[in-house]
Amino acid sequence: MPTYKDEKTGAWYCKFYYTDWQGQKRQKLKRGFSRQKDAKDWERLFLEQFAKNPDITFEALYLKYKEYIRLRIRESTAASRFSMIDRHILPFFKKKVVSDISPADVAAWQNEMLQKGLSNTYLNQINIYLRAIFTYAVDYVGLPKNPCTKSIGSRKTRKLNFWTPEEYAQFIEACKDNVEYYTIFEILYYTGMREGELLALTLNDIDFRENQIHINKTYYRITGKDLINAPKTESSERIVDIPEFLTQEIREYVTHLYKPDPETRLFNKRPQYLRSILRDRAAKAGVKEIRVHDLRHSHASLLINLGANPVLVAERLGHESPDITLRTYSHLFPHKQADVVSKIRKCGK
């Protein structure tokens, strides 16, 4: 691998020919390396990305996988996935040759992960991502067999954390001195919408006449940019009926805005800001700390206690199916087995 030193700058660079995926011969030049070794490593990694066999490093495989998967999932999902892989998977496997990675190597990585104190669902997810990378290698790079066959962690979600109506009442009382905070948390609690859905709301999304909120987009921040995208799923695009008092609270909030633009975000905030405010106001109110997302669980709990069935809860939360609602909140729905059995006996008489 030829590398050269720039006599003027003292930096190293590599210059070489390669054959691209269309079979065309091209020249590549990359400057700015402080060490000769770095220039050689960069050239090797670049060339490995065009290889169609598994005798490449895991790092090169990962770069190929990233290019493949980023066009098939949402940008925000890709950013989250790559962040987890970069933090927990790449450091362990980076320089290993893919064809040499064995189930024993994967087990050693899993043992390392199990000692980090990560949640069961998190462990399960990063293991799924590692398996997906190897599956890509089997399908497209010629790896004979996926070495990641055993799971760690669990898909079972942790115990739901939410506020009771009494706890929420204490919390929102501590927000009354700020109309923006108050309105944000009232909307989250009484609609169950996701954090990103709230932060994407515009004045055009509020139907003051019909007491409804139209949820048709979501906000997320990635690589320092504020982005608005389509909802998480098709069922996430929905119309949520709201109580009249919430309509009036939103109307009151809007009166405090200077020349509000109907197409501009109602709440020009970032997720971490909401988390900070919720944490501070919860402490002030003397209630247990929960996440912003747990307000969604709090709304579901409120609906179930009011007698809502799984279909209605699923519609308001934007779940793809009532099955998801039941899997998440089944323990909150009242069990009526005794009543049912009683009625069966009466029918039998």
C-alpha cells in the first residue's frame, strides 16, 4: 500500500487505484494524516468496502452495512442504531476479521456487555443489532454462517412508571407560574402523544372549534439539526379529541405568543429541555420523578381507569394494533373473570 509524505506540510497521504462496484477503475487520493500508519489503515479500510468476501475487518463490514441500512430506515432510527453500535459493538470487534469471528467471540462480547449494568431491553437490542450486521454479511458478503445466534437480555419492557391523577395534579400545580410549561404538560398528559409529536405541533394542527388536535408529523434533532418528519408509523397519524378545558388552555397560551405563525412550531423547545423542566418541577411538587415518555403511560392509565377499552386506547396513542396496547398495559385492565364465570353459571341454570 503506497503512502507518501507531503514535504511542505509534513503530513502523510495515500494515492491509489481501485475498481468500483461498476467495474470502473478509479484513482483515490486522501491527504492529511499525521502518521504513515494512519494513511495505510485508511487505504486498507477503503478498499475492503469493495470486497465481496468475508475476509475483511468488522469495521469495514460495518461501514458497508451502514450504507445498506441507512436507506431502509428512518434517519432518526439510523442515528440511534449507529450510536449504540459505535458505543458498544464496534470497539470490541473493530479489527477482527469477519470470517474469523466465532460464536465464542460473540459470547465473550456478550459477557462484557452483561457486566456493564445495562437494562435487559437495551442488552437485547444491541444483540439484535450485532446479529443484523452478521446477517448482512451472510446475505451480501459471503459469510457462511451467522456467529450471533444466542440472545441476551429480554424483550420484556421494564415495569411501567407513571403518575396517578393525584400525583399529576400535584405536579401541574407546580407549573402554574409558567404558561408554556403548564400547557406542554397538560397536552402530554391529556392526549398521550409522544414527545416528538408535541414538539412538532403548529397552530394549524389545533382545531379550536371541534376540540381536536391533528397529529401528522414528529420532531427530532440529529447531528445538531432540528428536523420535522412523518409520524413514527402510519397509525401514528391521527386526530385526538381533547376536553374543552384543554382547548381553552391552549388558546390562552397562544395569546402570549407574539404574532404566532400558524405553520411554526408552537413550542420551540428541544427534548432535553422538557426533561429538565419535568425533573425540576417534579422535585418542587414532591412527586416521584418520571420520564417525559411516562406521561404517555400516565394518560393510558387514566383512560383505562375511566373504563376505556384497548381499541380506544390504541387509537388515542397511535398504536398500530390494540395488541400492542394489551401487551403494554394488560396488567392495568381490570380482570372480570369472576363476573364472567357468574354469568356463565346463570346461563346454565
